[in-house]
Amino acid sequence: MDTNYADNETYRRIHFAVMAIESGARKLGISGKEMHDRLRKQGLIHRRLIKRYEDLHTQSLDWVADDISETLLNWEAEV
């Protein structure tokens, strides 16, 4: 695999995750840091945003923000 392609793919996934975290934070009325910390605690950054990038990045940012916010609240409620 071309190193530049791998670097670009990693960049796209990270950029997508950052945008989703910030948008989700706005939906919940919390800071981006708090959203990041809560998502990380639940393992959702990797398991939802990074791992499912191919499915999620085709959706609108608003849809992704709703999805990640709702998923976070549901996962936190299960604990």
C-alpha cells in the first residue's frame, strides 16, 4: 500500500472523528473535551467513529452528531 494513501486515509478518519465529536458536543451542550472524554471512556471513538468510518462519513454531519450523541447517552445509561 502506498504510504501517502495510508497517511491520507488516517487523516480523513481522524478529521471525521474530530468533526463528529465537536458536532456531538454542540448537540449535547457540552465542551468538545468533555464529549471526547466521555466517548473515549465508552470506547466509542474507535468502535463507532473510526471503525465505522466507511458507513458514517457518507451521512450528513448533523446525522452523525445525532447518532454519536444518542449512542453515547444510551451506552452511559447501560452502566
